[in-house]
Amino acid sequence: MDNENEKTTTFRACPGADLLCSGCTCKDRHNPGGAGRHLPISNFALGHLRNGYKAIYPVRQRRREGSRRPATKTNQERSHNMARKRITEAPALKTWEDVDAALREIAEAELNLGDIEAEMNRQIIGAKKIAEQQSKPHSDRISKLERDIKEFVTDHRDELGKAKTKPLNYGEVGFRLSTTISLPKAKEKLAEIIRRLKARQMTDCIITEEKVSRDGLRKYGEDTVNAVGATWKQKDEFGYEVFKDKIERMATPGS
């Protein structure tokens, strides 16, 4: 046991008291008249009591004697530690048999997707038919009313006056000046119209959309493609093909 007369920072718990003593002459019980200093046990952090009745450093004294917090790591140290902790995942496929099994799984998944999409399309078609059946009476009624209104307003057009419109409670009817231009569908006739427009310098009436054909450029080769300002690149593109028909045969009983 440490010498009690030495001036140290060692404190001893007095039996029967909630005090810690330094330099006190008491051994078996607390001596209030001792020459030492008495501190409440609450001044000490948990875990500082050691070897029975000994305690090393009160909380405030420990901090006062230069205990420092650990220095904060720099960003470079953090990134270095993170780089060391990086985990590399092992390849999921290790043999050609694994690749073949993955292709089979893709084929099965694509077949399932096809079944789901087919069922979705059947439901959409069915929903459209039901909607058409339900909406047909309303559409027919609207068409008949439009014809009746147009016939009546045309017969009473002179009652509209110069305004050419007549407001009513639930809408208005009337005539509006509209202009339509029809073009022939034959390519030869359209080409003749374009020629005449160019002859009259009416180029603002011609819509020209210019695009570059990648397929057309490809047949000229690398040198020509680069010469016109495009970029020629070639690389091996990965691809795969699954034999869905084989999977279907395997799923068919008796095949």
C-alpha cells in the first residue's frame, strides 16, 4: 500500500463515510479531525476506485493536469483509412456452368414477362371493348344532337344578324370563318407544288428537315466519316441470346 504521509494525489475511501481522504491519519474509521483533505465520492468518475479503498485522481484534478482529447483526424487520414477498409466483392459467376445457368434464368424471366404482358394486353383490350360499349349510346346521342343543331341554325341563319352567333342559356351557336388548304397525296403532285413554290421564291412555304443518316455514313468508311467531322468508333459490344424455345420445350409435359 502507498505511504499515506507522501504528498500524492492518491485518495482513500474512509470506511463508513461517503468521503475520500488524502493524507488523512484515519485507517479504520473516518477521522474528522485528521490533517488530510476529504472529498465527496461524487467528485470521482465511475471506474476510478481501485484496489479496495484507493482512487486515483478526482475528476476535476484529472482534467486540470493536462488530459487532452484525441486530435481530430484529417481528411487525408480518413480517406486513407476508408481506402484500406474497401471491400471487393467476389465475382458472382465463377464457371461457364454458372453463365449457362444465368442465361437459363434470363430466358425463364423473359417468358414470364411475356405472359404478364400478354395478360395485360388482354385486359386492356377487354377494358376498351367494355368502354366502347358503354360510351356508344352517349357518342351516338351527341352526334345526332350536333346534326340537329346544325340543321336548325342553318335554316335560321338570317336570325343571327351580323354577329353570326347567338348566345343561349347553356351555350352558343353560330358560324365562324375558317380557311382550309388541302394538298394532294400523290408524291408527283406534291413535288410539282414544291417546284412551283421555289420558282415563285416562296421558300417560306416549304418545310425542310435535314438530318444526318448514320447508316448512310457507315458505308463510306472511317476516313470519310472523320473527314466530314463525325467520329468513327469501333469496339466489341457484349451481347447474348437466350434459347427461350428450349425452355418452353422443357416446360411442356412429354417433350
